[in-house]
Amino acid sequence: MGKIIWKGGALLAPVPPALVTCGTMEKPNILTIAWTGILCTHPPMTYISVRPSRYSYKIIQETGEFVINLPTSGMCRETDFCGMKSGSHINKAEKCHLEFLPGTAVYAPIIAQCPVSLECRVTEQKELGSHTMFLAEIAAIQIEEKYIDSKGKLNLQQAGLLAYAHGEYFALGRKCGDFGFSVRKKKKH
Ligand SMILES: Cc1cc2nc3c(=O)[nH]c(=O)nc-3n(C[C@H](O)[C@H](O)[C@H](O)COP(=O)(O)O)c2cc1C
């Protein structure tokens, strides 16, 4: 089978289509961000890449804070909507019936319906071209209680998170392994 060569482009998939919140409980905004990821484990660091034309851009730059909220596949329509309309004209939370809860480490609110919310403080800003990358420390994480079992283990597969791949949304499928399972010794019975 042959390979087709394309010129370099933004094709990394799947990625999380995050609902990023910024501003304050009194004046919040939401935008959808697919250009995000983890940069470092210790200290826990992430980034979001935002076009300067976004209404949220100035808010994030001025407050130095944002929250990465992970939507479920049931929130697919809301996730797309928050990436289509600007908060400069409309109240996206109201239109999508999304509720806010206060952050614990940042003034930016979290989205109540999202199972996981990463509260982030900007440490650095890099102008890369079309997008500016906001590097940030993950100061706190809020997780929906029902996904943590009695042993304190987070069972994220139960949350039904939404994925985004090359312009299309997907519900995460079946679990096919876990970290290190390929080299793990089987328990003797
Ligand atoms: C799936 C999806 C992913 C997106 N990813 C990004 C992104 O990574 N960076 C960005 O600047 N805009 C991204 N957008 C576009 C913004 O979410 C969109 O322009 C939004 O309306 C900006 O909202 P605001 O003007 O209220 O800040 C994405 C949109 C969608 C639908």
C-alpha cells in the first residue's frame, strides 16, 4: 500500500475539543479549543493555542487564567456551538443551558456539566503565527464525584468523553487496554 504525501498541516487526531472558560463568575465566556494538550507532568503544565481575533483572547491575556472543561459526547452540539459563535455578541452558556460553578484556584468559572475541569494559570505566552500559545500551570482539577470509586480511582471511561478528529466529533469507543498492560506479568491463580 502506498502513502500519499501532504504538505505539513494541523493534523493530529484524536484531540479533545475542550470547552474553555474564561473571565469571572459575573462575566464568563466559553470557547471551544482543539489545540490543547499536556506539556509536562511535574509541574503539571498545559497549553491552549488561541487566535488573537477571538473575543476570549483578550480576556485570557488580561486575567492570565482559563479553565479546560472536558465535554461528554452528549454535549457535542453545545461544544460545536461554542466554537461557532462569539461571546462578543451572545451569551453562549444561556443558549446552551450550560451552568457555571466557581473555580477553586482561579477566578474563571468551571462548567458544571463537564466531568473534568482543569483550572489553569498562564505562565507564558508565545506568538506562533495564526495562533498564540498560552502555556499554563494546572493549579487544580475539579472532577465529578461519581467517577471516583471507593478506592479513589478515577474511572474516566464511564464519563463518555467527546473526541475530535479532522473536523469530526466522535464518542470514545470501547476500552482496549490500560497503561503498561502489554508488559504486565499475569497474576498466578
Ligand atoms: C471543534 C472546534 C475546535 C476549535 N479549536 C480552536 C482552537 O484551538 N483555537 C482557536 O483559536 N479557535 C478554535 N476554534 C474556534 C473558536 O472556538 C471560535 O472562533 C469561537 O467562536 C471563539 O469564541 P469567542 O469569540 O467567544 O472567544 C474551534 C472551534 C471548533 C468548533
